[in-house]
Amino acid sequence: MKKNSIIKMVDIAKVYDGGEFHTQALKDIDLDVESGDFLAITGRSGSGKSTLMHIIGLLDTPSSGKYILNGTDVSKLDEDEQALQRNKEIGFVFQQFNLLPKLSALDNVILPSIYAGTASKERTEKADMLLTMLGLADHINKRPNQMSGGQQQRVAIARALMNDPELILADEPTGNLDTASGDDVMKTLKQLNKEGKTIVLITHEHDIALQARKILHLEDGRLIEK
Ligand SMILES: Nc1ncnc2c1ncn2[C@@H]1O[C@H](COP(=O)(O)OP(=O)(O)OP(=O)(O)O)[C@@H](O)[C@H]1O
Ligand SMILES: [Mg+2]
């Protein structure tokens, strides 16, 4: 039986048009990611990886084409509805961790659930549980600059899990990490995938991509199966 598609894209294109320059960042993108998949997208610098990730993550809109996220045609949603859908369905992990420097690990993890309106006690318990699950029980009160890069990235993963998203989007999550910390992050992503999360991982590192279940390659804005 075919599983549900969590991401379905048909003929997506993205053009950046800034007057004197005109970049076709994506073209003819057809993508079908099933619930529970672990997909890696690779490609050279400038091939369109982050652009595709931003469209998948409802951080940007395509110039044309159709995108259905978990059964919803996102082109029919207004900006507020898109933000709600993004907060509910997607957890983001970025290369630069994007943690708030003045907040503790715990408060960084709690943040997305404040926007989602979860009760305060429940939020704290959940953030604590996630940080403990990710091996950070001894670090919950530290600020980002008091932690290693690998620890910061695991805080970012805990934050991404806070609203129980079905989909995790990770753009070069190991890009700023040494090999050992990068391995830890990959282990964590693989474990989450085993537990049922759908993962889309963007990387230019071939050995990282090989750890996913499926690899697609972007070349000048087009997706190629390898
Ligand atoms: N906001 C923007 N305005 C204009 N052009 C852009 C913009 N963002 C990206 N581009 C262009 O679109 C193309 C794809 O960029 P993108 O950032 O998606 O590449 P990438 O594969 O993520 O590269 P990298 O590996 O360096 O992160 C590039 O040619 C880039 O210059
Ligand atoms: Mg990029």
C-alpha cells in the first residue's frame, strides 16, 4: 500500500527577479516525499538547495507550480495560515543553529510552543524531556555560547521537535560541526526517522547524504535522481 505523501510538488519553479539580474533558481521540480521517508538533497553551491528548502518549509513561495503539504494546497493559504501550518507541521534545523543567545537551552526549546499556545507547565516539562532525550540534561540552563557546536545543534533539534511536527527540514545541519559532533547529529536524525518523523536533509557532503534512505541531486535548479 502506498503511504501518504507529506510533500507533493508538481512543476515548481522559482525565479529571482531583481531588475538587472534574473536567476532561475529552480525549474521543473517534481517531488514526492512519503510520510516516514528520509530524503537527502545534494548539489553544488548555487544549485538551488536552500531555495527548495525555503519553499518546502513555507518560508518562501514558488513562482509557479503546485505544492501540497500534508494534503493542503499551500497556494490557497494566506500568509497567516501558512505561518500556522509551518509552526504545526515543520521543525527546522539550520547550519548556524539559530538559537537566541540570551536564552538558556531550555528557553530556546520552549520558544516555538509559546507561539503555539501550549500551557506553561506542560511546555517546560516537554522541553526538559526533549533535552534529556537528546543527552543534554546537564546543559538545560546554559546559554548557547556556553555549549559546544554539537550541543547547540542538539538544542536546535529539540526546539524543532517541540510542536511535534511530522516533518523535519535540516539545511546543512552538520556544516558547522566537526566529524564526531556531525555523526551525533546524524544519529539523532536517524533515530527520529525510526520513530516515524519524515526528514528532508540538505547537504553538500556525500557521506552525510549516503546516510539517508534516498538521495536526490540538484543541478542548476533541476532535480535529478541518482
Ligand atoms: N534572494 C535572492 N535573490 C536573488 N537571487 C538569489 C536569492 N537567493 C538565492 N539566489 C540565487 O539562486 C540560486 C540558488 O541559490 P541557493 O541559495 O538556493 O543555492 P544553494 O544550493 O543553497 O547554495 P549553497 O550550497 O551555497 O548554500 C543562486 O544562483 C543564487 O545566487
Ligand atoms: Mg544553501
